[in-house]
Amino acid sequence: MVLRILGGIIVLISSTFLGFVLSRDCARRPQQLRELQQLFQMFENEVLYLSNLLSDAFENIANSTDSEVGIFFRSALKNLNSGNGITASAVWERAVKENIKFTALNKEDEQILISFGKMLGNSDMEGQLKNIRLTISQLKLQEQKAEETRNKNEAMYKRLGFLGGAALVLIFI
């Protein structure tokens, strides 16, 4: 009997913990989208006001953040400095595809980031700025969607974790 009670408590705690983990993951995406917007605004400043080279801009952004989404700029910088002769757009696309799995971003976000990279280094400064601003506005829309999803699902995950565990305990008893 003691083992059943102990097992029930462990199941309940585990499922509740799982609900809180899923809830936290749901909250990470809007936060990372906001951080990405800030990084792209920094990138815009690097291009517009400082007229830095792409590698310098990537380096300044990579060094100024410890955000999880800063990994795109760090990886792109590493690939750009490797001297393989690949284009800036290919470097960015590679960085996004290799590192998206380390973030809470989804496929739509990935496509926005990849489409940003397609214009990277292929146009004049004005074209680059328009591309950056377009990316920022798309990320804002994604953030709004992610925030709505978070508001809908965050509390649900917490409750379902607990209630699912309680249902399992009742089934096993």
C-alpha cells in the first residue's frame, strides 16, 4: 500500500513537472522572437550608422548578446570567417538551418530568417535596410501569434500536467 501511494505521488509530481516544462517552452518562443527583433535592430544600426562590413556587424552583435537566438549571428560569423568562399546568404542560411533546433522557434520563423538571408549581401545599403525592416515586421507578427498561442496554451499545459497525473494515479489505484 505504501508503494502504491509513493508511486502515485511520483507519477503526480512527474506529470505536473512535465506540464510546467511544456508551459515554459510555450513562453520561450515569444521571448526569443522579441530578442531576435532587437538583434535585427542592432544589425540595422550596424549597417546604417556604422557602415560596418557584414563580418564586423555579425561580430558586434554576437559579442553583445548571450541570448539563445544570438547563436545565428555567432554561427554565421564563424562560417563567414572560415574563408570557404561561400556567399553571405549561404552562410546565413546554413547558420539558421544548423541552429534552429537549439531555439524555440518554429518552421515559419525559420522561413522568415532564411528569406532574410537570401537578400543578404545581394543589394545596396537601402535594399539591405528594407530587408532588415521587413524581417523585423514579420518577426513582430510572429511574436503576436506566439503570444496568443502562449496565452491560450500555457495555463492549459500546467493544468493538464497535473490532471493527467491525477487521472493516472486514479487508474492505477
